[in-house]
Amino acid sequence: TWYKANSPYRVTGTVTVPTGNTLTIQPGVDVLFDADVQFIVQGSLHAVGTAQDSIRFVKGTASEWGGIRISGGDSSTIAYCRISDGNAQGSVPDCHGGGLYVAGTGTRFGLHNSVISANTSSVSGGGVVVTEGGSLVSVAAEIRDNVAGGAGGGLVAAYGANVVLSNCVVSGNSSPANEGGGLHVYLAEGTLTNCRITGNVAATNSGGVRLISSQVTFTGCLIADNAASSYGGGIWLSDASAAQLTNCTITGNMGVDANTPAGGVGSWASQVILKNTIVW
């Protein structure tokens, strides 16, 4: 257990939670990184703050750190936390998931009432990556102002991952050299309910949401004011993807190049079902 009374915890070397172990972090703890290292969880992490007393994972004297890396087939939970200033770089998989990286079948992660902001990655998932069969359940989280060198400025779900987002905000993220400014879903599945995907930007396809060989269901979501330089300012689907949008609003999105299709929703060799949905 990391105790509030001992806060801040200043990290000067790589943190590892081994398989079979649980690290509990009390409300009010600041985890400050004085070295550019990773926070590796092979067992379980329980970092649950409160609305009045949150937990922070942020840079200390270092200009950046390596993000939280979760694997090992266990369950972890973060609530009322902030994860900022992470930078994923180097070889695979260290170049994915600037703030948070969740990987492996049976690896389950809960992210609630938290903020993932101002993180970067040299390749994919400036904010969050969920991959290789991992799963993410998130309620009332904000994934904002993250940047990816490759695809998925905000969040990437890939290779059998499953993400379930409720009342979440994905905003202001960018992929300045690639696609999927907000969300990038590749060979994966997702369910989004009452979420807001706004103000994200991509250099190529889909400022808001990019689906490749994936299935995502949207209910009561707002997809607005996203921009891409190519296909699908709001949403772009390809390669036998499927999306169903019910009671959603898709508005103000833009494909910057007037010669390419679909400012709002674009689909190639895929299926889109719209029910009670506004595309404006």
C-alpha cells in the first residue's frame, strides 16, 4: 500500500508490481516521476481516489515518463485519478500507449471518473492503448489533448480488444501524421454509450473515429467538430467493419480535402446502420 501520509511518492526508477501482487494507492497520493521510466503492472493495481481527494500520476523533475503498462491477465482499477505527461517511445510495445497500455487476454482494466491528458506516443495511442485481448471498461472518464505519432491520438483498441465506454469524453486529441484522431479501432470491438467525441484531428482518415475490420455500437453519442485531411471527418469505416448508431448526433465534422468524401460518416466495404440519428 502507498499511503497518503507518505505522499508524494517520487519515482526514480522503474516501478514493477509483480504477478500475484496487488498495489493499493490511497486517495490523495501524488506519484511524481523524477525519471523517465515506466510504471509496470504485471499483477494488480488498485488506485481509487475520491472526488475530493484524487490520485495523480504526473511528471516530477523529469520532463516525461513512460506511462502505466498493465498486463498479466489480472484485473486493475483506477478511479478519480489523473494520468498526464506520459510518453511512449522506443521499440514495440513501448512505443504504444503514452498514458496507459493494457494488453493480454484476461487483462481487465476499469477506468472511472479519471482524466488521461497531455500524453504522447511515438506510434499509436497517445492516451490509451488496449490490445491483444485486453479489455477496458470506463465510466465518466476524459481522454483529452493526447497526441500520437501514428494512429489513434486518444484511444486505440486493437487485436481482439474490447472497450466499453459510458459517459466518457474523447476530445482534443490528434494524430498529426496519421489517422483516427480520437479513436482508432483495429480488429477489435467497442460499445459507446452517452459519449462525446469532439474536436479531434487527424492528418489522413477520420478525425473522430476510425474502424478497420471492427464492430462498434454507439448509443446516445455526440460526434462533433472533428476534422480529417482525407476520408471521414467524423467516422470512417473500412475492411468489413460494422457500426450501429442509435439516438446519436453527428455534426460539424469536416473532411478538409474537398475532393475526398464524407465529412460526417464514410464507409468502404463496411456496414453502417443509423437509427434515430442526426447527421448534419
